[in-house]
Amino acid sequence: MNFFGTDGIRGTYGSSTLNDGTAFLLGKSLALLGDDCPIIVIGRDTRNSGERLFQCLSQGIYDGGGNVINLGVLPTNAVGHFVRKFGGDYGVMITASHNPPNDNGLKVFDRYGVKLCTAKQKVVSAMMSGQSARAFTPQKLFEPVFYDIQNIYAEDVTRAIDVNLEGLRVALDCCYGASYRVATKVFEKVGASVTAHCDTLCGDKINVNCGATHTEFLQSKLVGGNFHLGFAFDGDCDRVAVFEGEKFVPNNKVFYAICKYLREKSALKKNTVVGTVLTNGGVESALKNIGITLLRSDVGDTNVFNLMAKNSLNFGGEESGHYLMTDYATTADGIINALFVAKIFKEKGSILQYARECTDLPYLSKSIPLTDKNIALAEEKSLEQIALQLKKLYPDCRMVLRKSGTEPKIRAYIEGSNAFSAMQNVVATLSC
């Protein structure tokens, strides 16, 4: 059985997909797969189920002969960062990222601070399947958070991105998530004047009408505030949405601006970057015009990273707001990316102007809920056949149909002049 989806193990807490036993089995399996007395570094976001999952995960690790370093509440990238820094065997981030508060998940990192590739996921899944989630009552473990870890991480981040934001007024939406404390620390360390929203420990509000997936909240807070920049993070702070003044900067323009800046600074390896099958064709065209080649991976920041690594590249990203800057981190870090965007703003004056030549081709995207009636159509081969049939009707459209790896939905993305008509046909076909 493969326990892993697009980005770790994820589901509604208490379901068959994600429960106390899942966490226990993962912890024990990682401990058994590690070296003698292996060290597993654990972080989490603010979800109410996070502490319980931490206890079960830790108990599994101790049962398998391992040891735990507790980072407490920190962004996902902090786990990868501290696995490397502390010489850990594995890392686990307890989070469901941008999903609702009742969901949770387990993102697993190897000793290099990299999310497990498919081959490693299979090894861990096989070990989990071979273990028994014995009847146990999770103990209330007293596992103190590593001393001053928030400030240590803030210091490491600000050393990585050399920028002085004195004179800049910045608004942050921490969405009651993993960035709720550390984001403000980081921006204040580099001199910015910070106004933070949703920056309290409140796990039942994480991602609820706020954060990177609900940018209208921060936009409302920016009105009349005379801010230079605004940044909205998601639950585990691996995504960031960007505002310049009161104007939203589309994620594709953020991606393009980072590419362009790195190219100008001769810091872009091979003048090549990685996007996904969902990266708009307008971005690809704009990049080509400034001498940058775009490679496409499947959806998921792990797939983006793997294609970057295969080609020895140092930048890639997704339209969802994940940007991977591997000169600074092994996975997407919303705070690092926000600092880098602020650096570009300080030097270039306006992100929107700097990326003005990057314009999207017409496109539509839609999520179609999975039901008993259409679940058979969600299989990869079925979706490929549907896409091929529709391509004959709409030859000018680029079409991506896929089953979500994080939610019970089918994702449809269509790009081209007939995107509206094509999407109507897709919805009618998949909503049977």
C-alpha cells in the first residue's frame, strides 16, 4: 500500500487515510529505516490535531529506537533546514498546507532535507505496511521545543537573503498558520515596518478566509494603509501571494520576475527554469524572449524539485505560489521567497512594471468534486482519453486533466482561445 499522495500523507484527521495509527506507523518505520539511534526532526503547523499527531509520531519513533528533535510550530522548510543543520536522519512536518483546519498531514524529508522521492516513499510505505499499529494509548509526551528555535530560524533566513528593507511598510497575512510568529521576526530583523494579521496561535482558523488561498482578506487590509508590499502565506508557509500597494501581483508575474532578476544577475543556472504542466504558455513565451528556457514537470513541488535536481538547476515553481530557490532552501519557503521579492522591489522599484511583458494566454481552471458516479473517470488513463477526445474538438487548446493528490477532486486546466467552451464540455463530461 502506498500511503503517500502528491505531497506527503494527507487527509481529514481521524479518517482511514490520516489518523493516530498512521502517525505511529510512520514514526516507527522511519526509526527502523534510519541509522542506529536515528534522529527525526519534527515540526508542525497550528492545527488542533497537530499536537496529538506529534505524540503518536514520537511514540512510534521511540518504539523503533529513534530520537526526536521537536521544532514546535515553524514553516515546512524549517524541517528540511534543520534536518541538514542538526545531522538528522529524517524530518517530518505535520501539516495539511492550504487545506481546511480539520485536515492534517505528514510531509517527510530525508537526511538531505529533501522531500522523499517516489522510490523512497515506496520503501517507507512498505515498512509501514509491514508493521502493526498495535493498540496503544498515546502518552502525553513532554518533548520540549528546541531552545530559541524561532529566533535561530529567523537568523538563518535573514543571513541567507541579503536585503535591507528599512523604510518599507509591509503587511503580512500569516493565516493563523506556521508563520504566525516567525514571519514578523524575519521582516523586522531586516528593517521593515511590519503590520501582521492572523498572527496568533489559533488552529481552528488556519486557512479560513485568509492566507495565500484567500487573498481577498489581505487585500481588504491593504486599502488605505499606504503599504509598499503585502505577503499572504498559507498554513505551512510554503506558498506566498504578493501584493504591491493594494494591487495583487499574479503568481505568474512573481515567477517571471524572479527568473528575470536571476538572469540579469547571472545567477540562473543554464538560463533554464522549471515550471509545471499548469504554467501558462504566456509565461513560457515571455521567458523565451529574454533567453530563458522553461522545462515542465508534473504538478507538485516535489516533481519540480526532482526535475531541477536532474538538470542541475536552481529555480523552479508552480502557479500556486510555490517557488523553489535551491540556493537558499531545499523546498518552497514563503518567507524566503517574500524576502527575495522584496529585494527585487527595492532594486527595481515595481514588480508589476518589472514583469509587465509577462502576460497570460486565456485560460480557465476548475475543480470538480469526486463522487461515486465519476470516480472511475478520475483514473489517469481515463482522463488521458477524455483529454485526447476533447483535443480533437478544440485543437487550439492546451488541456490538463488530473486527479488531485491532496483533495477528493478532479482538476481541469484549459488554455487557449476556446477555453470557455472546452471547459463547459469537460465539466459536463466529468460531472456525470
